[in-house]
Amino acid sequence: MTDDKTPDNDTPPDRLSIDPRSPHFNAEVLQRDVGIRFKGVEKTNVEEYSVSEGWVRVAAGNAKDRYGNSLTIKLTGAVEPYFKDKKPA
């Protein structure tokens, strides 16, 4: 039985975060270099995404909260995660 957080296939998880404090953080998956297409456009500043809910969180410029963490904006739309190291067929 496999759990959806293990990177044993070529499909990224439904939800993933780069913040180690998040329950959706998965270092093994992030090591494979996940790319995100949001509304058909490649995004490089995504902090977290959810395919099933159709949103991404992106950094809001250089703004920080009082704890020094980046402020994020939640954008809704079509999310397509993929592994950049995946060999083309």
C-alpha cells in the first residue's frame, strides 16, 4: 500500500508546499524539482499549490510578515504540476 506523499510514480501530489512547517511539505518530492503551470503559464514563485481545489500561493513581492516569513497571495485557476526531471516519452 502506498501513501500519496511518496514519489514512486511520475505524478506530483495533489497538494504540495515548500514550507517545512506545513503538513503538505514533502522533501523527497521537492528534490525531484516540481514545475508548475498555472493557467497555462510557467510559474517559478509558487510557495504552495492544490490541484483539486484549483489554487496556488505565490510570494507577494518582498513583503514579510512580523515573523520574517514571505507574505503570499492565493490565486485561483487551472494548476498543472509536473516533474522537470521526467524523461520525455
